[in-house]
Amino acid sequence: MVKEELSTENRPDNTAFTQQRLPAWQPILSAGIIIPGFVLIGLAFIGIGVALLVTSQSIQVMEIDYTGVDQGSPCFKCTDSTVSNCKCEIEFTIDKLFEGPVFFYYGLSNYFQNYRKYGASKDASQLSGDLDYFTSPATECDPYIKDNNDKPIVPCGSIANSMFNDSFVLSRLINGAKEVVPLDGKGISWWTDYNVKYRNPSITPLKNAFNGTVKPINWPRPAYELDTSDPANNGFINQDFLVWMRRAALPNFRKLYRRITEGNYADGLPAGDYSLEITYNYPVLSFDGRKKVVFSNVSWMGGKNEFLGIAYLVIGSLCVIMSIVMLIVYAKFKFPDED
Amino acid sequence: MTRESRDTEITKAAGAGATAAVRGRKKRKNKENKTRTVRANTLLNDHPNPHYANNKIKTTKYTLLSFLPKNLFEQFHRFANVYFVFIALLNFVPVVNAFQPELALAPVVFILSVTAIKDLWEDYRRHRSDTEINHMDCLVYSSMERRYVEKYWKEVQVGDFIRLRCNEILPADVLLLSSSDPDRLCHIETATLDGETNLKQRQVVRSFLDLDCEFDPFKYHSVIECEKPNNDLNRFRGYIVHRSGRRDVLCKENLLLRGCTIRNTEEAVGIVIYAGHETKAMLNNNGPRYKRSKLERQMNVDVFWCVIILLVICSFAAVGHGLWMFQYGDKRPVFDVLSPQGTNLSPIMSAIYLFLTLIIVFQVLIPISLFVSIEIVKICQVYLIHQDMDLYDEETDSHLQCRALNITEDLGQMQYIFSDKTGTLTENKMVFRRCTVAGVEYSHDANARRLAMYQEMDSEEEECMSHGGTLPRRESVTSHQSARVVLRSQSTKSHRRTGSRAEAKRASILSKHTAFSSPMEKDITPDPQLLYKVNECSSQMDFMRFHSQPMSQLSSDLSDIIDFFIALTICNTVVVSSPNQPRHKVRMRFELKSPVKTIEDFIKRFTPSRLTSGSNSSSSSSLITNRSSNKGCSSLLSSPSAESTLTKLHEEQSSHLEPTFSPVPPCYDGKASWNLEEGELRYEAESPDEAALVYAARAYKCSLVGRLPDQVTVELPHLGKLSFELLHTLGFDSTRKRMSVVVKHPLTDQITVYTKGADSVIMDLLKPLDTGKRQKKIICRTQNYLNLYAADGLRTLCIAKKILSKEEYACWLQCHLEAETAIQGREELLFQSALRLETNLQLLGATGVEDRLQDGVPETVAALRRAGLQIWVLTGDKQETAVNIAYACKLLDPEEEMLTLNADSQVSHVSLVCKSLGLSKKKQINSSSSLSSHNTSPFLVHRLGLVIDGRTLAYALDKTLEDKFLEVARSCRSVLCCRSTPLQKSMVVKLVRNKLKVMTLAIGDGANDVSMIQVADVGVGISGQEGMQAVMASDFALPRFRYLQKLLLVHGHWCYSRLANMILYFFYKNAMFVALLFWYQFYCGFSGSAMIDQWYLIFFNLMFSAFPQLVTGTLDKDVSAETLQRLPQLYVNGQNSEEYKPYMFWMNMIDAFYQSLVCFFIPYFAYADSDVDLFTWGTPITTLALFTILLHLGIETKTWTWMNWLSIIFSITLFFTVALCYNASCPTCFSPSNPYWTMQRQLQEPLFYLLCLITPVTALLPRYMPFRVLTRIILQHRGLRGVRASATGVQNVDIYNSQRAKFSEVKLKLGFFCLCSSFTLNNIGTNSHRGGVGTHTHTHAHTDSVHIRARAWRLE
């Protein structure tokens, strides 16, 4: 009886948590679990690796460097920066059908779009069509805010200013005649960029919105005249502009230029001779950069990339090898020779 | 940095606010003079004590206004906070900014606000308790109304008169001016102050002693001069200056301290001397202690390394950037950005700017959240330790208290334990065991049997309990009940054995407030022979008294016996209280008299010879003399009513006492009636020894029935109650080691001195040996028995007496009175006076009191031993007793050799030490020549014990000898320091701590252990019976010594390994994350660009990866509690800092770099030559890093509870939720990343999932899986075989069995040496082979290292 009256106000709670007796699972790395586990993981990885490699093998890629460093190169003449509106033409041959849809990229190397200050140099509000920022762009755009006459630059900033402005015309040579391959420039940018992130000011004609502003210094034409062929593809929602504005992660990158999805070429580029006419504007030699065009088709896992498949294979086989080693060691110790 | 400076810094930071107010006030006063003058507040016109603090207390640090600045100021004392704020502010500088400036503030603000909220909450709680205290009521004299009125505590001011009633709490430090107690005493209980449960007596100021009427504040015109407020509870000095110019000394006996409770006194009046924050209680209140643990010190070194790494990689990148800029020369690439002025920045300038930018970007390398996380984890750890049922003592309803919140992990790293003996290893329950009187030994066999029974009962009961405890949890309820049933049946079976633990518990509840009165201590079985003699003796005396024969006719043996018991009964300060009102002193006055104060008084009193009971007439006569002697004083008091009140009081008292005390010349029926109540009288003793002796005497029917300042009443068989006039009490002190009382013997009318003290001192004070043959024989025999008692581990006390002639007494009294009234050097004079009295004693006998070992002490000591802890016992007890206790608790082994260092001089000490050094070296060579590896460890374990006494210790602690002493001590398995003073204790601890650079733990229970507890790295107090001083000074307070085992072996181990792993993990995690960014610098022209979005960068540490590690850091158990207790060897892990060695930091760094390489380059190659954009590429990297980091933690987690799962799932969910919301929230914000819809797109990409699968596996696989598994497979068999080998060699077969059963749990891992050779199997073979043939110790060591997890591989 007295026992119940024991004062126990300080008595700790007797719960699993406070007594640190929570039911717990202790992962035990015993051979019986680990060795089969490793074999399974290894086999799975090898399977994935094979699948990836096969997929990657089926992807065709063709790269053509047109920087014109060599004197023999057709574009060598354009490397002189004094020449303006230089055009050069590169011919190439496709041996077998380049299966479609073919993606047409331009590639730059040694080009640091990920340079920190460069990356910050834009005005997101301006690009979303906010007219207030047309007249006074954000300071991030420094030093591409205003031109020498103190007029605001639209679109401001370094990224826009440095927009890639080479253009390409791809033709197929059929019996000496050129047949221009239709290039599809729609939908090459992110849907959200085109529809949400970048907006033109809701002023028609678009040109009026840009009153009192100047084009970026390096641009040949103002933003509202980027695509003369398609009035809807102008201003900030110009597809090429959008693609450019999405900064590349690494210094060697490619950006989607067009897709070949139309007409005779919907199934791909048939074998044959092709000619690529390049309007060579963009200077890269000052920083030892290279320019190229890339034709590629894509699979479910993106462009051609054998690395991942190989990685899976290597890791998978490593797992299997290790499990074998473990098995040997295990056997050796489980059933020792003596005693 | 030295430990001290850091400690003080912390304390400063912590206590700054709390004491700031007090300190400010103090400073102001230092300019004034050195004393405080207090005048009464009865003067109407103005307040006479204006400068002194009033009684309002405010312990809060902040006010509403000052909170923000003050709290921030305090937080910025922490260097890390300043650093992070600096980084955040750096972000506002446009040229170097890396993130959105506002965002960069987020983590700092978050962490500061978390701390601020915590502080605010604590402060609010303090505020609430302050208000509560400030609004308590008390009676304060109002000069306006001329009466006592109720006032709040906060309104009390210095100089106020306060009337205190029984059981009231004192609102301030009050000088006692009047008490309703006829002795002018006031009893207080100081439990809240020092935890001591016995009552203390306080005395009315001398000048007001003889005031007979009620104290009238209006007649008070004295001025009090006393010392400044200070925190010394045991000191108070001052004068009271009366209007007449008379000065009286004030001492601590006159002061009632705030927080104490008035007991046994109906009413008391006093004047407030110190109020509010200046009271001694408040000045003593220092709040919790702050210490830095060893682990944290180690961590700080690595934080420092992180800073270095940060600077190195920032400089590297800055140089890289400069070169990168330089290579372009004047040709500006199109992607270059000019400075705002449109000019080119020189490469050097941009490198410098970049350096700063990178410090911002890489800031996570210095883990901002680490400090907060550590605090959170420690709070949880403290909570869990608090909650442990195993550390809860039901008997006292107390559990472990962690008073220092931040050194839990130190518990896992202890190497030396310094333990007090009494009250720590032993119960401090003194039980009378045996005695010797007049050279005859009475062995008290029955008593010994009784005590043995207690032991038996305890163990039986424990068996029951443990049986119930091991049942599966599901059945715990029923099993508990059944255990109880068993218990009950047992206690009925052993009905007559009074004292199972359960009963002790019951008794302790009944007598909750009386210390030292458990049945074990109380119920002593008398020795029949001695009992017979006592009876015979007293009946003879009664006969003699009846026939008026002189008492000297009694045979000297018998008179010695009766004197012996009288001495036991009265030579103490035990207060008797009645059972019905525990705190009300039994009042039974036969006469009212004050202690002898003057010579005239003495002569007057001693001329009429009186027997037992005084009469009222004599008391009033003494009163008259008193009053006349104090005319100067009484004149200033109103006396007319004094007489009447006093007589009234007398009447009351006599009528009250009538039923019990009516037969004044005692007769037998009177005794019978008394006996009814006798059993229930309570003794309140200051020390357990005293209580034990009083209870022992009571067993022989010599019971103490009342104690008043001037009179002790003893009841003797046949003789009835005898009142001894108490002339003087010379209290016990540690230098004299004895106490004496001077009484007037009622039967012989002689002035007798009874002295009780340590045998060593008493023996020296005896009459010279040539006095008589009998005495010589007694002394000789007693000495023999004393040695015997000591050998049994009993505490011995000698009892002696001395008869003074009146002349001698008068002579001594004169000197003594002079000493008492002396103003300067009073203590010294009193000491001298006592010395003069205590000479030429006649030995009566000696007692042996047993101080029982606490439950489980030997087991605990053995376990701690096996855990590699060196245990030193530092005790003030004498050598023989200490040695015996040491044997009893298995500290010393009878089989091992014992070095005893007892030296009388420094020279002999030197030679002794050198000799023993040689001996220990020889032993060392003999026993373990094969053990070269062990010599490097600080523990040179030999089978040697060292015993050293206090005097020798003093020589040993000499600067020139301390190294040699340590060398000897180190080579011994156990060290026992006897007769050491508190100072020596702390010096020993300090010496070992500083010289051997080891972690020390001091454990003790009494005030004499405080200094030792404070010096040690971890101080543990036993919250036992000897007050709370040790607990107040300690970092951890335990109810019992045996809990130390679980505290250290289990909680210490866990706390240490959890925290060590968490810290390493933190370093790894941050380094791994930062390294990702660093690799990227090679691909972005070292421009400080980050592919990881700034939000992820900032919140990664703070949110996404924060919770799982907290859960793991709080709950993970590398080894289960049972195994840790069964295999104390596992503790070595923490002692050697196995979980966190300096190289492990670097291994972790390398691991982090490797993992980050994998996490960086797999996505790099996977996305090479694609049109991926910056943040689309960065998002999978962030995700991968998170997965890898969490998986890494998962591998590190040994036990997975649902909380671990939950936290990991929560983390991942949180990351994706935040990412998805963030990426869907604002298309134009968050420049420069604008991650709009990135995560959403990524989740649609198969490549993302493929990456998430392979990268964490690749990152973690080679590090963990194969090595661990390989070693595990190898060790499983090697380990088992090793254990088997050692098990056959040693007696530890059960270890082997348990090992096999528990095999899966104790993760057998071998030491580093074994791991290195895990691929070459031959090596392992040789290794274990060597282990097999090595010495016993080596086999042990080998087994240990099998158990101990080898961290080398794990590269946290």
C-alpha cells in the first residue's frame, strides 16, 4: 500500500523513446546478404548499361567545324573581322540515311557562357515585357544599360548583346542543283520560356514599344526585327534569342538551331551531298573559340552519349567482380583448410 | 588556446547578462568604503539606507527594448556568427556579390533568430518566476501604522524590520533580533541553499538576548556595520553599535539567509541587512556551467583547418581566374563583361574581387549549422540521459541531473576517475558495529548478523527485479506484477527482518525529512554482555544515589561504561525532535538558564549543589543575574512587560509538559510512560557518525531525550532522566579532529569534559602513560582493537573524558571567555582555548562504525577498471580504513602488490619514491616485456597498488617530486590517497590532468570534494545525504555511485560516438558540397559561377540535409547498451578518441573530394556535348549530392529506427517540394538563375533518373561496401576464433558465449593493423597467431581491438 504512495514525480517516462529502446533495424553487412545483393546490383547495372549503349549506338551525329582556322577552309576568308556580311559555303556528304527527326545545332567551344558576371548581365523584368524596365533597365545589365547617347539598350545586358548571329542555309545537292532543306525554327526553345518567362510588351505594333530605346551594340537589327520572315517570331520571344538566353553549362556547348522535320526530310536526311551556306558574323577567334554545326538525331535518353552506358557497365561489372572476390574470401574463411 | 581562457570566455558570454546588473552595482560601491552601514527604517522622514539594493529581484537578461541589441551583441560574441554576418554583408558589395544579397542573409538570420527565440523563451520563464517571487508576502514593520503589515517581497528594503513566522521563507538576509524561542534561538532549514536537511540554529544578536518582552522596532536605535555583500554563505562579520556606544560583534550565527525556512520557532523579528541581488543566496546563484568538451576543442582545430582549406581553394581559384583573364590580353571575348565604368578590369584586380566572391560562394565549407546542430543534439542527449530509468533512484525519487549541458561527450572519453570514499563509494549511512570499553571488546555479533541480513535482502530483491526486467517487453506489465508479488511474499516471509530495500523505502518516506535515520541505522542490536553490564552499573548507581553514597565507589570498569555511554549520548550536536511535528523541537525544560557567561554567574550557579531537576526559583534567580549583568543592553529595551510574559511562558510550558515530565525525581512508572514515546523520537544530526552513536547508545537504553543550549537530558536505565548542565560545546573541526562538551555531571556534581575524536589525536592527548597500570592496559588494548577495527574497514572514534576541578575550570573559563569576546583573531583564540582544555584525557573506549559500501560498488569499480579507467580514491579517512574499503570494493586486489608511501620527511619520501619507481620498473620489465605497443599508451597496467597518506602526498605534490610521483602512480593499477585535505585532492586532480594530459573525472558527495570536482574535466556529484555543495559544483549529479557505470560506459560512449560521427559527417558533407562547386570553377574560367542554384546552395545545409543527421546524432547506437555494459572494454574506443582522430578529418576530406568528383563528373560526361543549360545541369547535381550525402549517412547509421526513415524521407520530400514550388513560383525572379520549370522538366527526363541511380552508388560503393564486407567476413571468423582463444585463456567464457550470441550486434572490427592487411590473408594469420601466444594482457588487448571498431576504414 505504501508503495503506491512513493513519491515518483521525478520518475522518468518509461517509453521506448526516452529509454532509447525504439525498435531498430540494424543493417548487417553479412556475406549472405551482401554477395547476392552485389550480384543483383551488378547484373541490373550491366543490363541498363547495355541498353544505354545500344541506344546510344543507334544515334547518328555529324559535326562540321566551320571556324575557318585552316587556310584551306572555305570560311577562312570570313575570319578577317574587317569583312562584313561574309558568306561561305561548306559541302559535305551523308553516306546513309540520317534518320529523322534530325536536330540541327550550332556549337561553340571555349566560350564561357557560364562566366559569372556574364550570366548575371540581363534584366529578367525587362525580358518579361515590363515597359518600366525598358526606360531604366536593371543595374545588373551593366555596362550594357545605355549607349553613348544615354539611351537605354533593350534588351540590355551582356548575354543579349553577345547573341549568336551566324545563320545557316542547308541545301541538298541533287544533280548539281540545290534543293533547300526546310528548317523548322518553331518550338526549339523551352515551352515555358516562350510562353511564360519571356513576354513582349502588349503594344502593337511591337516596334512602338521600343521607342526611345536602342538595340544592343553588337546587334545588326533591333529586337523587333530579329526575324523578318515571321513577324510573330520577334522581340523577346524570338526562338533563337530564347535559345541563346538559356546559358550553356559548360564552355563547349551546342545550341539547337533548327529541326528538320518537314517535307521530304521528315524521315531524315537521305544519303547524298549537301551544302551548308553560312552567313559568318560571329567572331570567335579572338578567344580561340571554335564554331561548328552539328546534325544529330535523338533517342529517349537525349543525344548521343556513350559515357553513361559505359559507366553502368563498368560499375555493374565491378559489383559482380567484387561479389566473386567476396565469395572466394568467404569460402576460404568459412571452410578453412585446417581445423 | 588554453582551456581556462576559453572557459572563462564562455562563462563570460553566458553569465554576462545575468550578473551584469549585480556587477554594475558592485562597481559603484567599490568606490565607497568597505563596509555597509544599516540603520533602521523607522525614521519617518527619509530613508536611511538609500544606496542599497531593494529586495526586488530581476534575473532576466533583457527588457523589451534592450532585447534585440543585447541579444545580438551576445550572439556576436561567438566568432562563427561574426564570420557569417561578415560573409552576408560582403554580399552587399556589388563587385564581389555572389548571391542575391537578401538571400545570403537568410541562414545567418535564421540561426540568429533560432538562438534569439530560445533566449527569449528562457528569459520569459525567468521573468515569470521573478514576478512570482517578488510578489510573495511577508510582514514588514510599518512606522506609519506602528505595526507589522503585509507587504510584497519586492517592497522590502534594507533596514526594514521583518516579522517571521514558523515555516515562512526568508525574503532577504536578515539579522536576527528577537525570537519567540525561550533560548533566543531560531531554527532554520537551509535545504534550498545547500541542500542540507538538518536544522541549523541561529542566535539572536547578543545585545538582544535578554530582552524579555516583544521586540519593539521603535526602540531600536542601533547602527549595524557589516561587510559588503559577498557570496560566502559561511561568513558574516560586523558590529552592532548601540546608542550607548556599546559595540557587539555579529557573526554568521546571527544572520538568517534568504531562501531558508524558519522552523521550530513561532516568531522571529529581524532587520534586513542585505536585500534582493545582494543577498548571499542570490550572489551564489551562478546559473549553469559552461565548459568546452575535448571533442569540441578538437573540432575547433578542424574548423580552423576548414578555414585554411577555404583560403587555399579560394586563392587557387583567384589565381586561376587572374590567369584566365590574362590569357585574353587586350582581345575582349564577346562574353566578357566590362566593369561598370566600361573599362577593363586588370586580371589582378579581378582575381582579388573573385577571391572575396568565392569566400561567399564557398562559405558552406565552414559549417554554419554545425554549431547549432551540436547544441540541438546535446540538448537531446541531455534529455535522454535525464530520462534514463536506470539512472533513476526510486528510493530518493531523484534522477541524474546534467548541470553542464555541453560536455556530455566528455563522458565517453574519461581516463582517470578520482573518487571520494565516504558517501561516494560508501553509503554514508553509518552503522554502529562494535565498541570497546575500558579495554574490553564487545563484538556485537548479533548486530553484525543483522547487517548481513540487509545485504542479503538487497541482493534477493535485485535478483527478482532483474528477473522481471529481462522478460520480453510485451509481457513487461505482467512480469512486473509478478515480481511484485514475489517481493511481497518475501517480505512477509522475512517479516522479522526489518529492512529490505522496499521497507527502507517506506521508512524513508515516513521520515523523509530526517536525515540519517533509516531503520538500518537506527535499530541496533545490543551486545548482551555489554547490555547486562550497563544495566548492572546503572542499577548500582541508582542504589547509590538512593543511599546518598558517593559515586566514586563504583568500580572503575562500570563507571567507565556508564561514562562511555553518556559521552556517546551527549558529546554531539544532535537535536531531538518530536515525531508528530518533525520540525518542532521537543521542549522540556526543567530549568531555564542561559549558558555560563561570566565568572560571577559561574560561581553563583555552582555554589548550591543541585541534583537532577532544577526548580523555577533557581531559574528565575539565574535570570536575575543575567539581567543585571547585561544592564547596558536591557536599558535600551522596554522591560516592564518582560517579567510577565516570561512567567506566562513558563506556565505554558510546564502545563504543556506536565503529562510526560511530571515525575521529576524519576520513578519507574514514569520511565514506562516515557518509553512509549521514546521509540519515536527523532534525532537530527549534522553528521551520520553522530547519529549512529546516539542510536547505539539508545540501544543500551541510554537515550538522548532533549537538548537545549544549556542542558542535555539523558535517560538512563534505572536512573531515569538525568539533566546534564551543558557548560560548553567545543564543536568539531577538521584540524582538531575532535569535539568536546563540558558538562556538570548531575550525579557526581563534577565538571566533566567528554571528548570524542579520531583515534590518532585522542591517543596523543591522553594522560601520560605512567599514570596507572590500568590506564596503560586500557590504552594498549584499545589501540589493538582500533587496529582491528580499521582492518575491518570500520571508522573508529575514541571516547575520552576528563574531570576538572572547579579551580581548573574557572581558570580555563576565564581564558575562554576572553577568547569568545575577542574581536580580533577570535577563531584562533578559541582554537587555542580548546587545545588547553583537551589534554590529559582519560580513555574510556572506542567505537567502530561501519560505513557500508553502496550497492554495486565493487561491480562498478570492476567494470570501470575493465573499461580502462584508472581509479584513484582520495579520502580524508585514515589509511587502514581506506585500504580496507578499497579491498572491499575491489579497487585493490589481495593478489597484487601494494606500494605504501608513508614518509615523515621530504628526504625519506624521495628515497621511497625512487625505490618504488625501481620496483615498478622491474615489474614492468618482468610482466610485459613483450608488450612494446602498450608502452605508448598512457596506461601502464601492472598489478600494483599504491597507497599514500596525506603527509607524504604533500611531499609528493612538491614541484620537484611531482613527476617522479606521477611516474610511480602511473605504473600502478590503483592509487589510494588517504588523509588528504580538500586542497590536496584538487591538487592531485590538477596534477594528473595537466601533466598526463588525460581526461579526468572527479566524483564526490561532500563539501570537501568541491574543489576536486571543479578542477576535473568532468565533475560528478553524488546527491546523497551530505548536502548539496558537491552537486552544486558538479557537472552531473548522480543519486548513486553505481550509476556511474551506465553513465560512462553507455551514455558516455553513445554521446561521444554520436557526436564524433556527427561532426565528422558535417565536415564531410560541407566539404563534399563545396568541392562540387570547386570542380566547376575549372569549367567557368574560375569566375565564381555556380551551377547549383543559390537557393539550394543556401538551404542545402540548413534544411535539406539537416534533419537526418540530427536524428542519427541523437539516437544512433553503434553498440547496444547491454553489450556496452557487458563489455566495458569497448569504452577504450572513446578514451583513445578512436571515433575522431585528427587523421579522420583528412580522410573525410579526401572522401568528400572523391565523392564530389564522382558527383560532378558523372553528370559532366553524361551531359557533355549537349545543349544543356547551366541550371538544368546543376539541378541533377544537387539532387545527386543530396542522395549521396543521405546515403552516406545511411551507411553510417548503425541502428535504423522509424525516426531515421522518417527524417530521410522527409528530407528528400522537402527537397523536391521546395524545388518544385520554387521552380514554379516566379518566372522572372531569382536572378541570375531564373530556374523556372527546371525541376519539372528534369523529372520528365529519363537521364535524370539514370544519373540518380548510378552516381550515389559509384560514389559510395568503392569506399564502403567491399572493404567493409571483406573485413567483416574475415573478422567474423578471425574475431570469433580470437575471442575463443582468449576465452579459454581467461575466465571470460561468458564473454565468448555472449559474443557468439550477440555476434551480429557487436560489429566486430579489427584494429587498423589488421585492416591494412585484409587483402593479404597471411598477414592476418600471423597477427592473430601472435595474439594467441602473447601474454595474457596481450590476448586481452587483441580481443579488445577485435571489438573495437576500426575507424580507419570508414573515412567518415
